[in-house]
Amino acid sequence: MIRDPELLSQLLDTISRFVRERLIPNEERLAEEDAVPPELLEEMKEMGLFGLSIPEEYGGLGLTMEEEALVAMEIGKTSPAFRSVFGTNNGIGAQGILIDGTQEQKAKYVPRLATGEILSSFCLTEPDSGSDAASLRTTAIRDGDHYILNGTKRYITNGPEADLFTVMARTDPANKGAGGISAFIVQGDTPGLIRGPADNKMGQKGAHTCDIIFDNCRVPAENIIGGKEGQGFKTAMKVLDRGRLHISAVCVGVADRLVEESLHYAMERKQFGAMLADHQLIQAMLADSKTEAYAGYAMVMDAARRKDTGENVSTLASCCKLFCAEMVGRVADRAVQVHGGAGYMAEYAVERFYRDVRLFRIYEGTTQIQQLVVARNMVREAS
Amino acid sequence: MKVLVAVKRVIDYNVKIRVKPDHSDVDLTNVKMAMNPFCEIAVEEAVRLKEKGVATEVVVVTIGPKAAQEQLRTALALGADRAIHVQTDERVESLAVAKLLAKVVEEEQPSLVRLGKQAIDTDNNQTGQLLAALTGLAQGTVASEVVVDGDTLQVTREIDGGLQTLELSLPAIVTADLRLNEPRYAKLPDIMKAKKKPMDVKTPEDLGVETASRVSLVKVESPAERKGGIKVGSVDELVDKLKNEAKVIS
């Protein structure tokens, strides 16, 4: 749902221009320094990028899913690591508190998440529980008016920098399933919260992940999201649709950028006496990538509109994530191929994107998990 | 101090300009439009004056079709307080623009009028100067630095061969050059809020200005494509080529 087309086009123009003039020229620096340049981080906060999906009453923009998808496509046109920095505040780091948090919890944290004053992070994955998240082992045992957290969380996005963590932990050791899990808000400076060294990743340099270790970490009981035990996994699941559509839209944006890079190169470079873009086998790759990117766009926009009308889009969001993440992988592969030898060289953006996009097939639910979600929902609805 | 800023809707500076197949005009079909970059600089300067507490109100004005309200909204998002849209679908030339603006100046009585030095569509570089002539106000054009000092302005201008500094008494008209400042990006929440700021819509008739064109557009053509350059072996060869081939010196 687009509430005001004129307003949205202004938002998109402003973001697109910021991406083109500020972020794209700094992509190499981001990768080399493995950090978002501090002045750009400030500009991103100033602009309001940390509060895209946070309601206006808390100082955000309150974008609808369709609007957010269009914004994510614009942001997708630059290195995904830039998005990653404000991605958690808009997504998994804030949505849990927003959807299921108490009024006090929302009032205390959400306005500061919207401005980027505090950076948030989401701790679900563990060394022994990734896709099978409901089997997580981190425990939270009640002790008076506190809970004591113990366990290790793995690959935690923005972990090295986050001020606030949403942590999934088992409050009922007797219940090994999803019902035994609760969600906690844990401040980054809580004693017993230990950050591991930043992971050395294949791509998306500048966005950081690390282990978060809870060693007898005492968290006030009032920090349980929604004030009730056993709701954590449900909370985590509620934020998934939005996150999957958001990442799908980012994939479409990256695909658009890669098509643009490929076309530009194919029109500059000459072989056999003609520009690359005049050779039919190159044209086939350009056309396939353009078509697939457009298919992804159409899927994401359709699912986002349906979500805005209140439809349950769990299956469709997984369809989008499944297709778009795989699609951008193929588009990146062709982009390298169109560039030939140059595409294997770090001085061309496609080399970096080729590594960056690999993650899309893994996080926010692997391709295989999306396949399971889609198929299981199909079977459930038919039986 | 009230500051009036005039802005223009033009083709976005990133767009590759194409001529219509019948050469009647530039092709504007599905072309992205934006605020003229020099006008953005003028808006930025006015907003900074407001932030410093020098300006009390920033009013932004444009002349153009209904869609030009997008550029007014942009200016409001950047920090202007209210907008005036003089709506017309006609092609308005510099003199007509200056006459319309003169009427707005008469109504608004600003202490300072800011414009871009020129618009990147037709690059006329006339409106500010014409407006100064029509209103009788002091003018400082192509400003690269402006300092407000009580009732006077120090305007530094980039001219051939150096910098010239003028002192103007207010009210005055200043047109902005490229190096005056680096405009900010609008904050996204401010874009949302800009929707609620007041916008007054008028027509040239309301202002009693006749905007009929004095120039007829005969034909529009793309510039000739540049040919690849050559390297010369010596100064003598260069001089020879400039004389005998290019015939630009004698």
C-alpha cells in the first residue's frame, strides 16, 4: 500500500540520490576498511534510515510493507553492508519489541532505535542451532526479580557494536520445543554479556558479526518481551515475513545494480570489432538477468501489497526469499561472466558483489528452509 | 529577516538529455525532474541563515506546472517554512519569470531574495539580474560567499581573474554559484512533515503578469558528437594545426 505517491517518490528520490552520491562512491573504502566510515554512519542516522519501519509515533517513518520494499530496492543498489548497519533497527532488532513488547518497553527503546542513537541486534542462532532455531540451548533461569542467562549465540549481526540485544533463551528447561523459549531485551553493557571477536566473513565487509556469550548474565525480569514467558519463539516468527520481504527487495535492488554494471561494461568494451553488447551470447545473459530481476520485483511488490491488506503472506514471503536470493546469485554470476577476466578482479564492483550476494541464500532462512516453509504450507492448506 | 528563495524544476542533472525526433524540443517524456542544483544551493543558504537565527522565515517560490510542487515540497523538507506556487503550463522565459517574481517580492517584502545563478536547462543566467532591475534592489550575482552584517551583505563573487567582494544594502538579491555551499540531503521524517507546511497556489493572472513568449523556438538539435583527439609531436605542429586545420588562430 502506498499512502501518498508524491511523498513516497520524494523519499525514494532522496534515498536514491544519497545512495548514488554518498554510498556508491564509498563502497571500496567500506570494504577496505571493513567499517562504515563514521561520517557516513552519522549521515545515515541524520537522514532517518534507522527508523524506516518504525511507526511515526516513535519517531520513525512507519513505512508500509510496499513502501519499505521500494526503499529496500533503492538501498540494494549499493553494498549490502551499508544496509546491514541499519537493517537490524528496522527489522529483527526492533520489530520484536514493537510487535509484542509492553508499552513501557516500546516507549523506553523504540524512539532511540528509530534515530539510530542505539544500535540493536538479534540473538537467535547458536553453535548447535541454526535453521532448527527452536532447539536453542541458551537458558534463562529465574532468580528473584532477575533471569540469569547462560549460553552462546553465533553469527550475530552488528554484535560487535550493538547497544541492545533481543535474545531468545529457554526459560522452561523441561520444554525442549518452541514453547519453552522467551525473548529478552538485554543491554549491551550488562555484566556477563561477552562479545567474541568479529567474524572473518567471505563478503559484506563493513558489516560485522560475532559470537555473543552469556556467562551468568543477570537481566531484570521486566525485560522479558511482552512480560510473559514462553512467547519468544512466536515473537521471532512474527518478524520473519517482514524481514524476508525486506531481504527479497534488497536482492532485487542488488540485481538491478548488477544488470546496470553489466550493461555499462558491455557497452564500453569492444571485442571482435564490436561492443560486447552487440554480441548475441552477451545479450542473452543481459536479457536473462534483466528478466529475472523484474520477476523478483513483481513478486516482492505483489506479496508486499498483500501483506499491507492484512493477508497472511507467510508462504509468499518465503517464495520471494527463495526466488530472489537465488536469482541475485545467478545475476551476480552472469555479471562476472559478462565482465570476463575483469569480473574476477577486485577493481570491478561485480567481483565484490559476487561474494556479497552469497549470503542472501543463507541468512533470514536458508533457501532450503524457504522450500520447506512453502511446501509444508501448501500441504497444510490442501489437507 | 524574511528570505525569499526562487527555485526551478529542471531535468535531473543525471539524465542524458534527448531531443524529440521532430527536433521541436527536448524530450521530457518519462524523464526524471529535480530542483535546479544552483537553486538547491540557494535554499541551503537560506536554511542555514535560519538555523543561525539571522532569518526568521524562509519562503520558497516556483513558477511552473502543477508537478513543480514536488520541488517546493523538497525545499520545504530541507527547511523552508512555506511555499508559493505560481502555476502555469506555458513556457515562461526569463523576463516573464522576473516579472512574476517581482510581484511576489512586492507582496512578500523579503529582506533578501536568493536564486541560483542560472538553471541547468537553458543556462540563461538572467533571472536574478532582471529581477534586480525590475525591483530596483541591489544585486550580488554568482556569489561564492555571503556574509550578513546587520543591514548589509558582503558578497564575494567569482569573476574572471579573481574574486570580487561587494557590499550591498538590504533588501537585496543574491544569486548562488556552485561553491557557495554543499546542500544537505533532506531528512526522511522532514519529507513527511513537509506535506503539512502551507503552500499558496496562484496564477500569473492573479499576479497581473502577462507571460506570453517573446521568442519562438525554431529547432532543437543535439550538440555534434565529439571526435577523438590526437597527440601532436611538438609545439610547432600544434600551432600549425591550430592555424591551418582548425583555423582557430591566424
